[in-house]
Amino acid sequence: MDDGRATGSLWRENTQEELETAFDAVASPIHWKNEIDCEISNDAMDAVGGWELVYRGVIHFTGTVPTRELGLNDVWRVRAIGYAAGPCGDH
């Protein structure tokens, strides 16, 4: 698993639109507050700004830290507990 913390460009400022686009690429299609458990190709991740932006987008919208695992054919499995189960959820 890789949570992206060691990447150098991680902390550059991003726009709300950039963060939203990256988050939408991995968010649950049922509800944005749900757990994140999806597969995304390397090309698709690059198209939304790369792992650094996906990582920041998930943190920004859910308050939880995503992880990724590289599978076959350059497809990443991205996971996070999501907003509802995380520290920002209604519990």
C-alpha cells in the first residue's frame, strides 16, 4: 500500500475545482460520503492530476487518508474509510 506521503509535489496549492475533479474520480458513485474502494487506471489518474491530487482531494472532502495498491495492467485500487465513517461523520 502507498499513501503518497513521500511525494514532493503533494503540498502545492490546488483549486477547489481541481480537488473536486480528482475526488470525483474515486468517490463512491452511490454517495460521496461512503467508503472509497475503487479501481482507477494509471491513465485515468493522470488525467485528473495524478495520485498527489487524488490524495489531497480525498483528504479535503472526507477528512480521511486514502491508500493505493497497484494491481495488474497499471490499475490502482484506491481505498479510504470515507466521510461518513471518518472523523467528520455524523456519529
